[in-house]
Amino acid sequence: MTSSLEMQAGPGSVAAARGSARLVRRWLAGLAVVLLAPLAIRVLVGGPAPLWSMLTDLTGLVALSAMVCTFVLVCRLRALSRAAGITALLSAHRSMGVLATTSVVLHIAVVIAADLDNVDLLTWIYAPPRARAATVATVALGGVIALGVLRRRVRQEYELWRWAHLVLSVAAVALSALHVQLVGELVAHPVMRWVLVALAVVLAAGLAHRVLAAQRSSEHVVREVRLDSDSVCTLVLDPRGAPLRFAPGQFAWLRLAKSGGEEHPFTIASSAAGGGCAFTVRSTGDFGTLLRNLPPGTPVWVDGPYGSCSLDLLLQPASGVAMIAAGVGITPMLSMVRTLADRHDPRPLLLLRAAGTPRELLFRHELGHMARRLDLTVVEVVRHPPPGWTGAAGDVGTPLLRAVLPHAGRRSALDYFVCGPPGFVTTVTRSLLELGVPEHRIHIEQF
């Protein structure tokens, strides 16, 4: 069992965290090379060209490079996920997608500005194959962006959304590559041809890693499925081989087939000090309902762990911890509290959990039991309090946080973990900053 002193700022954990920081810097440098090197090479060795021709090449290269980076960022690079955090990776993924789309739009605008007759390239009937490939690629890329926007605004079937996102993304990249091949100018240049080959190799390596990630999933079997409420269950798994090693607060992908098939990400809710793993999931969708009804002994494949929102992965842990969660965002907090209880950690802990009604405040009995084993204070907040409710009510914002957090002089001595829906995370983070909490002490994960 790991002691609380080892769990804090010991030499091993600090060295590991510093190694993670170095890894992030190396990946940032690598992404910068992928984005900027093709431009620099085109300018330096591509030979003189008219302004509009140069701008056409540069905007097209930026679009291609950004597409490659977009794919690589979500290829389940476990070490990078642990070092940078899944929230940061997804944010970078979206930013690269926006950059790729913007570059494509600029590319089209430059082509038309160079010669107004090129407007005919946008018409399907009169356009040559190279222009048709570019048109379909642009439409596919627009579909990817639309799916990203709709994912935030409407409730969609996750698996359908994921496959549509993947198919449109692959189509955009493949047709963009076909467009470059059919245009022929960059491919004909001996140096630029190798630049394009290098981009293709980076993309292929990322995709190969993504496929292999599914193959290295560890097999588990269902020990039991606990029904926590009408819409929430806990899936308890035992490993078939070596136990899954994870830091409390990390997540993994679950799949019911060894290769292929539907898979979904869930936070590991169990203690990192045990031998098995458990996932608390909301069983409202098709996959969640399927998990809810799995009989004991059913094989489940686990791909993980991923993520960096964990006490164990901090560079300089503080002397106390505040955890703020809403809805299913309680799951990483449960993992951390359970782990700290198993480790007999002496630090002061605050858990602020928000829900719509008291019925949605799950695991109250267990948290009350662990509060007797830890220096743990639990604050419950409901948005719609029933008659007789004596706890906090309303939204989790600056006034409530000011009331429950330590005084201003002590706030910087805590690490803050915030998890829940995007709006909740944004509001709480803004409030913490208003209350003078240092930004490096706030660790977030969005569901």
C-alpha cells in the first residue's frame, strides 16, 4: 500500500510529473514542426513563384498539416494523455480542426482572387476532377465542424455521432490528398514531394497507433453490476491477467468485443489501491443500458488508462484538496476519495457535489463512512431543494464557493479538481479565479 507521504511530493512523483512536462513540450515542438516546416520548405526551396501562386500553396499546406495534427491528437497516445490531459488534447484537436477549415476557406478565396474565372471550379458540371475532389473534401470538412457544434447543442446518439465524425474526417483528408495529387505541382517538385510523403507517414503512424491501442486492451470479466439508481449503475470488473494500473481520476474505454464494435469512455470510479476496477455509468443510452444488464462472467475489454486529472499526477501537490463535481462528474472524485481512504491520507479534503435533487446525490452513505476515516468535509448542493432541505441550494458560483472554501489566505494551499458538464466547469473555474485561486492549482475535466 502506498503511504500518504509517497503520494505527496516525493522525488519519484515529482520526477514523473517533470517528465510529463518535458513530454508535453516535445509534442508541442513536434506539432509546430508539422505545421510550419512544410511552409518554410516551400518558401526556401520551392523556387520563385507569383504571389497568388505562393499563397495558394501555403494555404493548402497549412490545411493539410493541420488535418494531420488533428488526427494525431486523438490517436490515444496514452503517455501524452497522461501528461497533457484529455481536456487539453480535445481542445487542441478542435483548434486544429478550426485552423484546417479556415485554411481551406482561405485557399479557395486565394484561388478565386488569382483568377475570377476559377469560380467555375466550384460548379460540379464544369469542374475538373481535381476541383471536384477539393469540393467534396471541403463539404466533408464542413460536416465535421457542424457535427462538433451540434454535439454541444443537441443530444445525439454517441456511437452514430462518433462514426459520422470519423467517416467525414477520413473523407476530408483522403480527398484533400487526392486533390494535391491531381493538381500535381507540389508532387512534381522533388523536395516538396518528400514533404508530402513525410506528412503521410506521420498520419499513417498515428492511425496505426490508434488501431494498435484497441488491440492492447486488457480483458476483464464482470464480477457484478450494482444498481445505484434508476439511471446509474456501477460495473465491477476483475482482470483476466495483470490488474489495470491507473491513477485515481483517470478514465478508460470499455468495449464488449476484443476488436471492433461499439466502445465508450468512462471514468474509473474505484480505488487505485485495489486489484480490480469499477465504472459508475449513467445507463440511459443503448450502451449504458447494455452494461446495466450484463451478467457476471461477461468479458469486457478495457483500453486505458487515459487522462491527467488526478492527485497522483501533480507536479507540486498542495497541503489540501478541494473537489467540486456535478452529476456524473462525481466519479473521478469517488476514485480519489476511495484511494485516499485506503492510503489513510491525513490531508484536509473538501468535496462539494451538486445535483438537481437530493435523489441524485448517490453514494451518500459511503461518503459519510469515509468521512470518518479521512479529514473529509462533504457539502451537498441541489438546484431544486424539496421542502425541509437544510443543505445548500442553487447554483455553484462565487457566493457559494466563498462561503464553503477556506479564507483567502488558505485558498492557494489547496488543489482544486473540477469535473462535470462544460457549463458547470466553466462557471466554477471562473469563480475560483475570482476568489484568488492560482490558475495552476485548478485541474479540470469536462464530461
